[in-house]
Amino acid sequence: MRAIWLGLVLVAVTGTAQAEELTGERLIEAANAEITNIDKEGLQDLIANEPDHVVIDVRTRTEIEHTGGQIRSSETLNIPRGWIEFEVRGEIPDKDTPIVVYCGQNLRSVAAAQTLQQMGYTNVHNYPGGFFEWKDAGLPLYVLDKARDSFLYDRPRKVTEGVWSAIGATQPSTYENSGHNNNLSFIITDDGVVVMNAGDNYLLAKSLHHEIKQITDQPVKYVVLENAQGHAMLGMTYWQEQGVRVIAHNDAWREIEANGQASLEGAANRTREKAFMTELGIPDITFASRLDLEMGGETIQILYLGPGHAPGDIAVFVPDRSTLITGDLAFHQRMLPIFDYTDTAGWVETWHKLEALDADYIIPGHGEPVNDFEALRRYTHDYLVYLREEVQRILDEGGTLNDAYNIDQTAYRHLDTYGELHRQNAGRVFRAMEFEDF
């Protein structure tokens, strides 16, 4: 393969150049004569208006981690220059896909763009400004880890008086973010601290506790699990060792019993040695519909409002602070995932109860806190309604699962995890709705 590539480059350099010394500079000069560049504004326009585009970062994973992340788009891949010939076909089977490649110094990306063209890709651009121009312009980035000296992806920030949240990555769980891809929130009262979510692993829970102790002398008394997913519950044994009581809905506890071991094994595969000391735990307190915690003269309401994203999804409401922690009942910066167990019809009905709480400070399960329901409604309730309506139309017309996969979801392509989830979501809604009336 290397010999073939070198031969193609030599042809491009022309006969005169072949007689001269072959250098990296000459190879890049020859490649530049063959490729098409795109500027910063052009890349912004492509990301906004080409729903099927792919941006490829050809730097190494270590470079990405140390320089501050990657260019954010609905489909950003990391394929190091040395692997692009071998991996790109599996990642991008359609050779007419709009592709932009970039690196840090406009060297490897030039060679990568030429290689992609030689492999038959028809719509390839090189972004010569690269990562540093994009970053210096303050344009959107994916950041692998914002708190590199902590297991937390990012440290807690104040949302309102006595309410803090460590906002997790809106990408999938990775080694770099230590499984911190959901929001780990806490409420400080005059009678102790209530934490929402135990975290993905023992050491992540310990890191969150360390940060809490820098903010308040009040002890953590309760940890509430938003559901039974690994990043919500796998850190519970750390908290229980500290004398903290863990609260979960009955359905979440049943899900932990049934599938907790698989979640534990999956998390260990992703975070490897960072999963050290992580074990499967058992909640101390379970409830059916509502549990009130009377702490420091105020009531913290733990609410099961109905079916949602996962079994036992709950929200935490603090009326005295007009604060609502929705857990996975609300999304806005990443595409919500639909699983085989997700009840999308029930979730739509549950949404109305959630929004009726009418809080001024709202912390969703993923992404930044907000001060009203507008964006949350658009990317949770309205998205679910749209997907169900489109699937119903396909069913009424006698369509197939493949038609569902092709539902137009480009209005949501700017959301993180769109590339991973949009077709999967449509397929799962189709399979569920096929049998809803039986």
C-alpha cells in the first residue's frame, strides 16, 4: 500500500520534480496542487447547511487531548493520518459525502485530502486554518476533558443559591471523560447535602465528593439516582461507604437487579483502570411515586411523574428555590437516546407534568442549565412528537423499517450525538409503534 501511494505521489510531482530530491515539502506542494481548500467561513456554512457532512481530525488522540479538543460538528471523526487509508471506508461508505479534513499546521490534512481523492471520494476539502484558527476564533469545540486533573469532566458550577452542578460531556462515555457524560448536581441545605446521581464509577464519585467538600462543610446525606443507567448508579458504593443513603425509584431498583452487572462490565470496558474499586450496589431507599426530604426547613421533592427515557426516571424539585433537576426526562444540547425500553408515548404525557412544575432554574440530565422550558420542550417533547407522527405516517402508508431510518431529522443535526442516534431512534420508535395497538 505504501509503495502504491508513493508511486501516485511521484506521478503528481511530474517528471522534472522526479529528478530532484524527494522531500516532505515537495510532497505537500504537489498535494496542494490537487486538492481544494475551504476557509473558516466556508466550513461554518458547510456544518450549518450540509446535513450529511463529515469533519475528520487527522491528529493523534494525544494531540487532541493536550491542545483542547476538536472542531464541533454533527459528525466529527478522529482518524489519524497514518490510518486514514485503512479506516475511512468503514466510517464513510458513500464516496460523495462532503468531507473536510484538518490538522494543526496544514501538513497532514493536505496529504489526507489528496489520499481521500485518490481513493475515489468526490467532495473533499482541506481546512488549512486547522484547529488553532478555529479555536482562536472562539468557534464551537468538542473538549475531551475540561478538568484534566480530576476524574470529573468539568468541575461544579453554581446554578443558583445553594444549587450546583458538574456538567458532564454531551458526548458518549469515554476513557477521557471518565464516564462523566451526565450532570452530577447537588443541593446544599442547612441540614446536609442532597446529590443527584452517584456517578459512573467509584473514583468519579470520590472526585465529586472532594469538590463538594471545597464548597460546603455540610455533609452529604442522600444520593438520588435519576434512573438505573450506569452513569447514574455505579458510583453508589463509594457514597454508601461514607454513610450516605442512596435513593432510587422501584423500577430503577428492578432494572439494577436485572441488568446492573452488564452495566458494570460495560463501564469497566470503557474506562479501564479508572473503574478501580467500582462494584454493583443496592439502593438503601426505594419509593413508588413521591418521596419528600425535609432538610433545613425546606422540602426536597423526589418525583416519579410517569414513563420516560428509562425505567424509574425521576426528577428532583425544590419549590423554595424554584429549582428543578429533571434527570433524563429533558434534553436540549445532545440528541436524546431512545432504547428498546423507552416508552415514547408515555414520555410525551409525562412531559406535561414535568413542565407544569414551572421552575426558574432547570438542570437537565445532560447539557447546560436553563431558565425556561423552551429549548427543553423543542428537543424533548417536540422531537418525540415529530418522530412518532412521522412513524405513524409511514405505518399508515404501509411503509417499512427502512423508511423510518430515512425520516428527515436534519432539524436536529446540530445536537451532539445526532450521528450516533438519529437513525437508531427512528428505528426503535417504528418497531415499538408497530405493536402499540395490539
